Amino acid sequence: MNDAFITAINTQYATVSWIDALAENMTNVYTPGFRERKINFKTFLNGAVNDNVIMNQDQGKSTPGTSPENVYLEGKGYFLTRTPDGKSVYTRLGEFTFDSDGIYRDTNGNMVQGYILNDKGEIMQGTKSITADLYQQTALKGGALDIPTTNIKLWIDPNNGKFLGKYDEYEIKNDGTIVGKAENGKKVVPLYKITIRNFHNPSGLYEIKDGKYIETEESGKPLLGVGEIRSGLLELSNSDLKVNISYYTMAKVQMDIVNQLIKSNKDLLQQAMQMASGQ
């Protein structure tokens, strides 16, 4: 016969984790780049226990950023950044800006990664170029090309402090290409393409800081990502407040029932001990 007390305790423990995840989701409804947490449960003879926490991979809505340098990724995948010591960190939060040296960085100082382009807008792999069609086809198939990335840096003219020096301005295109413009927009030169990475199991990524992830064995190796990039926008949280409130109500009801079961088992145990002692 199953032990009702152990069943109730296991279910209580699982429900606490569920409530914690729901509370975190509701707290971060308006946090840009936040990925909603979902709890999976396994049911055993001795009650429900947590399976694992899954990141919701749905697209978050866009919101105006604080700068035209900010970017919003519409599609699956993550922006690739590198720490000062060269470690890869992935994020959906494109709150990037160019620093005083012209280096494209996130709010933590990590360097946004991109590909160097030739004057045709093709990605350069050493001395060889990769066409946009080959990159797109490989990305759609979930494959990987061994393309080195580099820090995105817009050269600054030391005489006037202008980004790009010989260019009047720059623009971030929808395909992630950063172009330099001159002669009132008549001259457009491709410079970099912002790197996007994806994973077979993005839920397996490990969050080292809010909205910042590193790869794991569970996530698998990074693949080419595909999607459109919108400049001047950021991605909001993909957490749905109404849905989480509904689940939170269910979790509270479950917790009340479990607590009552635990109390009833304690009362029965106390009565049994009193009877056994002859009191």
C-alpha cells in the first residue's frame, strides 16, 4: 500500500517549485529578454515530483529600445556574444550599443559577434566567401558552417570622433547586415553581419545570468540561426500574465489540498500513538 504521507510530502515539494516558477514568470512579465519557465511533472507511486524546468521558446513582443543600436530578433535563435576571456554567451536581449572605442557590446560588456563581409555582402571565411543563399539554406536545415566570428567594431576617426570615419552613418538591415553609408546614402558598403546561433535543444542552455546563457551537453553544439533583425527595438518577456495567474490559482488549490492531507495524516498518527500508549 502506498504511504499517503510520503505522497503528500512529495507533492507539496513539487508544488512549491511550481509556485516559485510561476511567481518568477509573473515578476518578469515586463523584463526584456526574459524566457518564461515551465515546470514539467512526473507522477510516481509516491506522488508527483518535478521532471525539469523548460524555457518557453515562443517569441516575445517587441518594444522600442533606448537606442537605434538596439536590435530585436524575430525568429528562433540567439545573439552570440563573447566575454573578455573569449567564452561564448548567448542572449535574446539585443540591448547592444557601441562603446567609446566603437566596439559593439551588451550591457555586461560582452562583445557582440559578427561576420566580416566583402563588398558584395558575402560572409568571408578566410579568403573564401560564402553566399547568402548557402548560409540561409544551411540555417534552415539546422546545420552549421565553420565560420569564424569577430568582434563588431566601427572604426572611429580620431580627428572628429565619428563612427566609421570615412562613412557618414551606418544602418542595421533586417538580415543583420551592418552597412556604412556615405555621399548622402548613395554609397552603401556592407561591413558586418550580426551572428545568430540556434540549438537543437535550446531549453538545455544554462542561464549564468539573467537572459545570458551558455551551451551544455543537453543543448548540443550551436547551429546557424535564421531570422530577421529589427534595429531600435528590444524583445519583451514571453511570459503571459493571465496564463500564469491561472496556473498560480491552480497551484494554490493543490497546495491547500496537500497541506490538508499532511495535517490529516499527522492527526491520524497522533491518535494511533495515543492508542498504542493506552492514553
